[in-house]
Amino acid sequence: MPKLTKRLVYRIVGATIALLIVTELILRLAFGFGSPVLFQADSYTGYRFQPNQQRVRFGKRINYNQYSQRSETITPTKTPGVLRILMIGDSVLNGGSPIDQTQTITELLEAKIAAVGHSVEVLNASSGSWGIGNALGYLRQFGTFNSDGVILEIGTNDLTQPTSTRQRLDREPGYPSRAPLLAIEEVVSRYLWPQIAGRLGFSTATPGEIPTAVDPARQAALNRQDLTTTLKLIRDQGIPVFVVFVPALRNLIPVFNQPDYKAELLQLLQASQVVAIDTQAAWANLPSTTMSTYFRDDNHPTVVGNQAIVAELFQQLCTSGKFPPCQPKRG
């Protein structure tokens, strides 16, 4: 091989390596790729976030405490004089990487209650694709943390969502239990390849993945059984419990419609004398243009949506006196 050709090859190889190194650094430092939030298998919840994680992804801060909550580190028993509220839910409550820690539902509610004179902690026990059965498992494992109140977040998908299992871990791109070697590897495997495969009509499912075909009516009934057990577990400890219902965008626009099995859920809560904060009903008369700003996709609220949910929570629970400990202090 002529000397000039060898030199050219060396330059191409060197330039390629340099480009990869620069790309790797940009992906890590500017976007947080290569350090995803990690999960772990769990016999109670199927899976949960690994404890004590701090990440910055896409410029958004994400923290998980020692109990896998998207909250700051806490003491197992609350400090005297502090109002503690435990919220449990799925990715709606969690917010995911598009939502900064300070803009989650729990942090916004905490700030709103603190603004009226309370020392308060609002804990966020949640994970993507958790169903009502997963929330029950979390309570069985960790308890209620000496909370003054518990709020269960239930959305449209949760009405028929099977209890998720550990089979998701490392089989679905959004549920890693270990960090990738390279940020470039994460971008390709988690984001680029699923998009490309979907457009080409390829399946990215991994053998052994959870089957998605379930009988909705049967699953909804099982979920109501789990909810009944959850309510009893909390109430047996003398703690008031509330449910906030968050619809999917498809239940709001283009035509306002009630999700299947929501009526049965509300009937159960009424029979159990549980206060239900129904954000869908609260938003019924809003313009479609307003409601569309509440969601970043069909299921997940934007920051504006989180603020709207918190406003309804605060109004229903604190201002109206349904949860006296968080009422605005006078004087």
C-alpha cells in the first residue's frame, strides 16, 4: 500500500475516533445519556427504582431516595410538627425525565401547602407502568411512613392495567437495571433502533416479555379488588386516604368521554366513603385548546398539566376542608 494511502487511512481512523469521543462527551455532558435511571427487581412491587440515585437527564434533575421514591431523603418516622403526605402512582405521578424534580406533582403540591404556612413533605412512590397491584405491593413492603394522609393516583390506563412484573427489566428499553457502557450505545438501543424498527415494521419485543392481551373487564375487576385491599390496609392504620383520577388526553379531546370502568371505580370509592378528586370532571368545561396543553402525549401531563392537577388537589383537599391538616393557616 502506498505511503500516502496509509496516511489517509490513519487520518480517517483518527478522525472517526475523535468524532466518536466528542459525540460521547456531548451526549453525556449535555444530555445525560449513558447514565439512565436504573431499576431493580422486587418481590413486592415487581420492580422499583434503585435507591439513592441522582441524575440530570435532558437538563432535568431526577432524584430517588432510599425508599425508591422520587423525593429527597427522608426519615422513616416523620419529624414532629411536619405534615407528611404519601402519594403513590405510575408514570403520571412520577413525571419521568421530561419533568424536573421541582415540577413533579408531589413537589408542586408540597410547595403549595408550604406556602400557606405548613412544614410539609409530599412523598412520591411511583414508577412507569405500575398498576394498582404494584402500589399495593409498595405499601405492603414499606408501609405508610407515618404519613398523615395517603393519595392514590389512578389514571385511565390503570383501570385495566395488569400488575407489572420484573419481566420488563432489561427487555424494554425504558427499564434498564444496569448502565450501558457508552452513551452512544444508549441512544442507539433505547431511542434510534426502536424508531427505525417501528417504521420498518420490525418487532423489538424480547422473548419472554409480558403478554399484553388481557380481558379488560376481568382485569378491571381484579384491580378493584386490589384497590379495596389497599384502602383497608391504609385505613386500618387510622390514616385518611384519597384518590385522584387523571384521565388520558383521548378522554378529553376531541370528544369528552368517560373511560371504560371509571364508573365502577367511582362507585367503589363512594361506597367506601373515599374522597375522589376527579380532574376529568373538573376540566369538563375547559376549552380543548387549554386541555391540550395539559399533556405531552396521550397519557403524561406537562408541567402545566401537573399544575392543574395540583390546583384541583389543593382546592378539594385543603381549601374545602376535606383534609384539615393541610388547610391554610390563619393569622
